Amino acid sequence: RVLDGAVVVFCGVAGVQPQSETVWRQADKYSVPRIVFVNKMDRVGADFANAVNDIEEKLGANAAPVLIPIGAEESLSGQIDVINKKAIVYSDSDVLGSTYEIRELDEKESAVADSAYATLIEKLIDADDEIGTLFLEEKEIGPAEIKSALRRATVTNKIVPVCGGSAFKNKGVQATLDAVIDFLPSPLD
């Protein structure tokens, strides 16, 4: 009851575990808005798509990936920012993960981003009237409109944004904290 919002952390290898289901149901009971961080994407057997599928099937959540890991296991190098269609790539020489660059997506990453973007827009159209109206009027839907709509949908528990990364290697933590600011309720709310 004291939480305004929550970041729910799931393992990229094991996915949704029984104790997590219990906590999720409590969050549902008290209508706590949440975002998900799929952690341990640097471990052997990590599978982001499988974790997202688990979240949808086992928890009945409307999961929308917004920060998709680039690579997995030892090849984890960063995240695809679905909303801005950019890649956030972390420097391997920096163990704190504080050194990263934002670059354009390559061909393979672009295909993943386009698919996730289309799914995100589809879910937002169903969950948010303002985006639905923009879509029907065939007006341009930019990153600012998407973030606003996703925030409204997250706060009302219609959509759960999903980020992926590795807390141990600090890959994806910064962008996930930005997602907390962008999508979860602020003290003003």
C-alpha cells in the first residue's frame, strides 16, 4: 500500500518464478504500477523473449518491451531503445557501465526494433485513447507522444514496460532508471 510504483526484477534464465507470482498478485491487488527489468541477460541460457512470454502467460500482464538487450550471454553489449529506435552500447573496458554510446541501429537490430515498435503502438492504441485518436486521424506519432501514452497506460496498469540487461555488469541499468522516471508515477502524482 505504501508503494507508488515498482520495478519488478525477473531472471533472464529462469523467467517468472513462484515467489515472483505471489508478489505480482499483491501488486495487482493494490493496483501498483510497475515496470519489469529482465536481469542476468549476461548468464548462460538467458533468453529475453522467453522471459517476456513468461510474464504474459504466467502473470497475465500486457508486457511491452521498450529496452531490448543486444545479444545475450557473453555477447551482451547493450540495449535497443524501441521508442527512439537507437542502440545504447556499453563499453566493455568500463566495469561500472557508466561509459556508453548511443548509435544508429544496424540492419538486424532495426528489424527487431521495428517489430517491437509495431507491437508497442498496437498495444498503446488499445490502451490509450489519445494515441488511438492520433492513429485514426493518421497523424504522426512521435517519441514524446509514445512516452506520454505509455506512462498513462503504465500508471493505470494497462501495460507493463519491459527492459532487459545485466545489473551485475551495469548494462541497461541507466536506461531502466530513465524508464522509471518516464513511466512510473512521480511524487507529484
